[in-house]
Amino acid sequence: MIHKYIVTAEGESRLDIVSRISMLFMRRHIDVESLTYLPMAGCTSCYRVCALAREETIRQVICQMEHIEGLATVRYEESY
């Protein structure tokens, strides 16, 4: 069943990370409602994606995001 998920990642402040994240969602044809890049203190940023997908698909994307160089943490939650 398709649900709305919020995927949050923290890591280095690099715009190429935004591109890599968006490509992961595009390759799997996941409907993305929003993709937000939020610079934080120092050289870190928060990347947030709101998407509609199956949980299994989101877990696969999370697994791939964990391999993106420059990301420290990746997590997701179902949005109600």
C-alpha cells in the first residue's frame, strides 16, 4: 500500500548530494511532493524528502542513500 513518507538525511553541505538523492527517487518512479535542502551550522546540511511510495521501496532508497559519500545519517518516518 502506498503511504506518505518523510526521509531525512544529514551530512555535508554539497549540492551534488541533492542531485544524487533526487536521482534515486526518479529511478524508482517515486512521486516526490517536496525536496528540501536546509543548511545548518558549520558545513552540515539537512536534506528532507516528502514522497509517496510503498515502505519496501522507501527502505531500498534509504539503503542506497546510506552509501552516498557525505551523508552521515539517513532515516525515514511515515507521515499521517
